[in-house]
Amino acid sequence: MNVHSGQTDLSGQVALVTGGAGGMGRVITAELVRAGAHVVITSRDGDRGEALRREVGADRVEVLTGDLSVRRDVHRLAAEFSRRHDRLHLLINNAGAHYRDRRLTADGVEAHLAVNHLAGFTLTYLLHDRLRAAAPSRVVNVVSATMSDTRTVPLLGRPRPVSLDLAGVTDLRELNPVEGFAPFTAYARAKLLSTICGYVFADRWHDEGVTVNAVHPGLVSTSIVDDITPAALKPFRSLIHSRLLTPEEGAAAALRLATDPGLATVTGRYYLRDKEERSPSVSYDPAARAKAWRLSADWAELAA
């Protein structure tokens, strides 16, 4: 991949990576710095962020500390970035989380939805002017193929895409309710919404020089895997992780979309690692797209 081979020169460019101190985030940050970019990361743990900054390059990495599950924090992070930088060449919405139970954020929204969709959507929405000022610029949303198959052990039967019915929904706090709640399905639904709204951003910004794409990096050895592994398979945790992609291998897929010159004008696509794929059929429904984007924009526009 170009960013690894040194053929991509990102000198003078500013990148923002959410979850930049995590497994894949650390790799993405280090590779972008190596290619010459100035990288701003978000991290919930300020100490981890500062440790990465010292490790990768104290003068090339900035750390913004905040909780992406809290809307006020996301607004503050966007405002802090905008005060420091007038352009944003690359936004990688990498942060993600899976929870073993249903929990609500301080804003009353289900946590999978808050972290895996609304955080990235809100940052993208609020930083539109910075992305436009840096055109050609790119947004990469790290999503998950679980939206196409919510079976935790997909060995038998047909794939089971996550459901999404927004009819009658007036506020995103109504999604992933208590009744029928399943953590893995809630996670998949949030990633589906991220993909859908990315398509809408791509359509809206097509003539502005801002591309927006989504990528499933593959099954990467992270803490999320431990959360979704069925109890019966817990004794085989080490074996399972040994068969998964490393954070370096997973990061390569996101870095390709972010830096490959051949993808500079590609927008509104979904990739399963380096292969373009179709997302669930509902993501191509104009009415579903419009409703998902409007609900998300209504949420993003409120500062508190």
C-alpha cells in the first residue's frame, strides 16, 4: 500500500483520527505521521493519547480529550479542532465500541448508536467547512460487515442483515429500545446508519471535492471480539484471536481509502477491506437515507 511504501506524501496535510490511541487508531496515526501528515487524535483517555503523541512524534500529533458518547463533548472537540486548524484534509471516523448490555449515554441515547454513528456523523457535519476548505479532502468511516449479517456465529443458515425501520421515529433516542434488545444487533444497526449517512454526505458534497466512503477493515483482534464471542467459545479466546487480523492489517484497509491516489475521486462507496461491496438493501432506499440523515442532522445541530 502506498502509505507504507513511502510513495504517498501527506506533507502539509492535517488529519483527524477518532479513537486514535486505540488498537487500529494507533497504527493509522503512526502511518499518517510517517507519510508527513500532522495528525490530531481524539482519545477518551488523555494519558494514553499523550503517550502515543510522545511515541509517534510530539511535534506531529495533537491530542483532543473527550467522550465521544456525549454530544456536548463532540461539539467541544469539533470547536477545539476548528480553533486550531482552518483546514481538514482527512477525517477518519475510526472510534467504535461494543457493549455487553444496554446502556444509555448522558444524552439518553443508546450507547452503540452514540459512539458508532452519532459521534462520527456529528464531527463530519460540524467540520464540513474545514473539509471543504481543504478540498480535495476525504472522510473515511470505519464500519462493520455485521450490518449484513447479525449472526454471532455465521456458520449455518442464511445471512441475517440488521433491520432498520425508521417509520414513525422522531428522535434517535427511540432506536435500540429495551424491548428485544440484542447488543450485537444494536452495534450492527449503528454501523448501518453510519454507512447510510455517509452515502448522503457523499451525494451532498459530490461537487465540493470532499469524498466520503465506508470500509469494513475485516475481523481484527480487538477487545470488541471478546465482547461478542459467545460464552461457549470463551475458552478458545486465544485461538480465536490468533486467527484474526492484526491491528496493522485492519488499519491497512482504512489507510488505503484515506491515501491511495487512485481513490482520490471515489465517493459514496462501501468496501469490505479492499473490495467494493454492496451494503444492506435498505441503505439504497432514498426514503430511508433521507430519514436517517435528517434524524442524525437534527441531533448533531443541538449543542446540549
